[in-house]
Amino acid sequence: MKRVQILAGLVTAVLAIMLVGCGTVNEATETAVANAQPSSNDQIEISYTTPAQQEGPYYPVDKPADRDNDLTVLNGAAGGPAGDVIEFGGTLYDRNGRAIPNATIEIWQTDANGVYQHPDDPSTAQRDMNFQFYGEAMTDENGAYSFRTVFPGEYEPRPRHIHFKVKLNGETLITSQFYFASDNSGQPAPLIITLTPGEDAAGNTIQTGQRDIILNVAP
Ligand SMILES: [Fe+2]
């Protein structure tokens, strides 16, 4: 992982007191929101870069054969996972505000009960066997990505979160974590997803959110 230069001393000072579990904050930059949906040739004016955070202890050791961007459907499973279905997505940008196509975004998270699929999680035997736990999305020509998953459960002492990595041509550009506005987690704004009621492709009412990832790189 490349280390992102720390730009905002004040933010860093605030984050320094939030060192908990696998969510230890080690890098931060400005906070704000991107405000445009560009075509691949366009450039937005960026107003934050996404801070990196720890990988944590539960990065998958055995990635599932089924590793698409819909974690609610696991090939061979008896049914769907427990929990509330959520969908979120956004655009991946570089530090010049240009969309990054063909990057792989990985996510991994707990099931709705806060259990990981990982040998070091003492509760892993009780995990939801109908949940995919890990998925990958490739950014399209406009840098867009999306995931369908379940709202992650809580495990002490962490706020609810979804871990993610961005990889391009085999190189990891960032490792970090998404959080949720409903949790009042105190985490940096560029990592927080605000979920609101929406509809999925089948017309079901689910919670949906949006989060652009802006990397302090210029690939
Ligand atoms: Fe975690």
C-alpha cells in the first residue's frame, strides 16, 4: 500500500484519538464531497482524498469462488443471507479528479450478526452460510463501481464497517473502510456512507448509498 501524504494536521489530530480495533486511522486528508459525474475524459474538482485505514485482521485467507459484486447471492447456498440488503456505489477518481476505469475494488465484511468468514474470528463457525462475505467490483469506463450486500453487524468495539481495497494492474492503491452515517462513528467524512430508502433493480425497497473514492495517486 502506498502511504498517502498527510495534508490536514487538524483532521489528523482528531483522528489520532480514534485508534480502535482494526479501524486504527493512520492517514487522513481533507474532508468534503465530490460533486460531478464525469465521462471518462472529464475532470472533476476534487475536494477530498479518501483516507487509508488499517486492513484489520480479517482479510480473507480463502476468497470464495463466487466473488462478484453481489454478496447477497452465493452460488450453491440454500438461500439468501439474513439482514437488511443495501446497495452502494460511486466513482473512483485519481488526485487530478479523473475517473479511474478498470480498477478492482474489493470489499470484505461481517454478516448481519457481526461474524467474519475467517479462521481467526472465534465465532466463524456460526457465520451465515448464505452470505458471500467478500466481493469484487471492476470500475467501468467512467470509473463507476457498485455493490449489493447486507448491512454489516456490529462486533465490539468497532462501529459497523465494510473493509475495502482498490487495486489497479495488481498494485494495491489504498486499503480502508467504509462506515455508515447511522452509526455516528466519528470516522472521517470521506469514508461515511449515508443510506436512504431506495429501490433495487427488482423493485424491492432497500437502503442505498453513494460514496466516491478519491485516491491521492495519478496512475
Ligand atoms: Fe473489521
